[in-house]
Amino acid sequence: MIRVLIADDHPLIRQGLRTLLEQDGEFLTVGEAGNGIEAVEMAVQLRPDVILLDVAMPRLTGPDAARKIRERMPGAAIIIVSMHSDEAYVLRALNAGASGYLLKTSTDKEVIGAVRSVAQGKTYFSPEIRQVLMEEHIAEMRRKGVEDSYDLLSLREKEIMQSLISGRSNRDTAEALFISVATVETHRNNIFQKLGVHNLPELILYAVRKGLIS
């Protein structure tokens, strides 16, 4: 069973998510929080496999709660649930340590798929978000009249990038590719420089815009 904590200040939304997940048979809701502070306390106490955080909650927002949870539980799998598909909201969630970003307009199937994905250590973004970001990326490339920066990466760099955005650490990536951690870190720095990103959250967002995350 995948143990889930649901945090939202609207009881009907919490109840709806709980019913949806538990009807599937693979999930167990271990707690419900009505605000950000409560979400942090319950996450640390209950240690769920996946935490669903509403982006706008009383006392502490979803991203702020996510950041505090990750400080106490570095490996926490967190999904931010939001009405906003703007890139700024998505990046803020990623910088806070979220593994997924789910729109409140998502279908039941998408919600279940999102929770299952982050429980497996993967990332998840609503299809609408991926589509919007991809269109923005294409439009930006056309405006600039430049070739796609992704083509600047070598095959090895693309391989390492795919591993990193899939949720693997530098050490796990090194073991999977039979190279040293130092080599992974060197390639990672080169990838950041070539793509114009500064950290892993920005790299993940770049991958979403490129359609590299399914």
C-alpha cells in the first residue's frame, strides 16, 4: 500500500481525494491536514510515502510547507496541487523540493498516476502544464531565431540529464552508468552551463518544457 497524506484547507477536496485514492485499492490515506503547519507536523509524525499539498493553505503555503518537510525528511515525495499552470508557480514548487505538480482540473486517472509516479521516485507534471511549457519553449526559440540548446549536449550528457531528471542522485547515476561520481558531477556542471540553468529544479523545468518528462 502507498501511504498518502492529504493537505488542503477545504474538507470536501480532502474527502474527494481520499475517496478517489482508496477506491483504487493501492493507496491508504494516513492523515488529513487543514493547513500548512499541520501538514508539516503530520508528515514528520506519520512518514507517508506521498504528500499532497495544496498550493495555497492557511498559516503556511504548499511550497513553504514542502520546504520545511524536506528539511526534516530529505527523501519525501511531495506533489503540489494547484489551479495555476504558470511557469513561476511550477519552478517555486520544484525549488521547494516537490517531485510533482498537479492541476486541480486533473482527471481521476491523472491523480492516481501522479501519486504512483512520485511514490516510485519519479517526477510528475499535469499534461496541461507540459503542453503550455512546450508551446512557450518553441515560441521562445522562434523569437530568438536560435537552434535548440538541447542539441549542444553530447550523447553522454543527454543520458546523464535523463537520469538526473528521473530522480536519481549523482551516486545512483554513476552506478547505473558505471562511471565515477566525480564524472557525473563534471557532466552535470557542463549540462547546466550549456542549457543556461543553475540547479536541478531549473533542469527539471527545462525538461518539462522540452517534453522530455512524460
